Amino acid sequence: MSKAKTICTVCNYIYDETIGEPRQNLPPAVKFEDLPDEWDCPECGSQKEMFQPCSCVSLSVYEQTCVPHAKTKAEVNEANFRITSESLVGEIVAEFPACACTLEQYGIDFCCGGKATLAEACKRRGVSADKVLSELKVAAQTQTNINGEQDWKRSSLKALTEHLVSGYHNPMRLELSRIQALTEKVARVHGRRHPEMIEIQELFARFKEEQEMHMQKEELILFPSICAIESKQAKYAGCGNGLEHPIAMMTKEHDEAGAELSRMRNLTNSFTAPADACSTYKLLLLSLAQLESEMHQHVHKENNILFPRALELFNSAGSSAKQTQVVL
């Protein structure tokens, strides 16, 4: 896993080891783990423990098992030329995962908000589209340096669904149970002084239940149907009313999950620990921030890659692939 870039889970500041931090007299090549324990984020002052490796420049163990499709420099340059202020942010990240870090740094939603153009997304955040566009083109150039990066736009749909289950669903089930235990403990111990943590506990309990049901519907119904369409197995393939309705339902649930995480972020002042927070309190906020970041990647791969590809494949299939209705 590359650790050249590490992100602050509070303000999204990125510490880049290849650049260092001139404001703190840190030269290039100083590794994040070599920074002193008392080092603080230069943007928001958060402690070192609030940083995590950038998920968008790391290579997960699940991606290492896939057949890579590394982009050549010519492909990068060609796509760079196509990235404009009118490009959809979801499509930008689908083509170049390395661009996700740049968008996260500006608070631009590329998963549930992936259908917005770069210009629209920047306007909502009050940032310069030209500045972000310039940084995206630089980030896209790093794509050639991510050895073994899986190109999910060109992989089989079966490989993509397996990646989603093994890389996101299975780890998420474990995380949901772990984080729920933390919310219960923090609400019990700190709820009187911080009543917002009682609401966090209630919100997260509902979030956990909804996500477990959501993942089950995808794994037992939607994903097998998509794979069957790809392999032309009429037993499961397609549905009488098309895939539009079940995919629309899953997309709606993604939006609702994003809204719940956003509510938790707002209640905790962007997952910022108060002065009297104990180690468990801090761990909970760090875990919630990391969960939100993972959800961005997870939902992006479904909303902006899997679902559009599945719909395109289904609509191009013959009538024999449109026999059994998928009911979620």
C-alpha cells in the first residue's frame, strides 16, 4: 500500500511525502510515519492520529488479485485532453481513480453526486473550476504510476461485483458492528455532556440495519442478475421491466446512506473530537470519517461504473435475456 499521500479525516488536507510541508519547514521525502507524534495538521490543527492513507492512491489486496489494465502514457494524455469543466465528476473518477483525492480535498461529491459536471460541483462548493481542473489533470498523470491498478470500466462485471463484495461489503459488515459498539459506549459515557452523541448512536443503529439489508439485496438478487446477463444465462438474466427500477432503488438507498453520514458529520463538526474526548471517543470519530471515505469509493464504483455498464449491457441484450423479473 502506498503511503506517499496521507489525508486528514477532519479537513481533507493531504500530506504528500514527495512535496513535504513548506509551512512547517518539512522538506520532500519526509515520510508520514517519521513525523513526530506531536505533529499537527497545518490546516485544522488535528492530531497525527486523525490521518489515514489516501484510499484513492492505495492498492487494496483485492485489487492485487485482479488482472490489471494499466493505462499507457498515451491513454492518459488522450483522456487528459478530454477532461473539461463539463465532464461529469463521476466519470472523471471512473476513468482516473487517482483524481478522487483531489475532489475529496475540495469536498466534491463524486459518488452520489457523480452526475454533476465539474463546473456545477465547483460552483456548489464555491471553488474555482479552472483551479480544480488543472489539479485533476496533474492527478490523472499519476495514473501511470499506480502499478496493477484495475480498470473497472473494462473488467468483467462479474469481477467487479466480486470486488465490491470482498473489498467493501464483507469488511463493512465487520466495521458496522465494531462502530456500533463504540457509539453505544460513547453515548453512555459522554451523552450527558455531549447529547449529540446520543443522536449519533440512534442514527448509526438505523444506518447499520439499512446497510446490512441493502448489501443483502445486492448480493442475493441484483448482482447475480447482472452476472447472469453478462454470461447470457436466461435462468436469472434480466427482468420484465428492465434493470432500471431495481438499480434506481439501490441508487436511492445510496443517496439516503450518504445523507445519514452527512448528518453524522454535521453533528460532530466534521468528526472533530472535543477537548474532553477520551481515546474511545476519538477512535469513534476517526472510524466514522474512514467509513464515510470508504463509502464514497464503494458507492462511486456502483453508481458510476457497475450500474451504467449493466444497464447498457441489458438494453443491448436480445429478448431471450429479458424473461425473469428482478424484485428487490
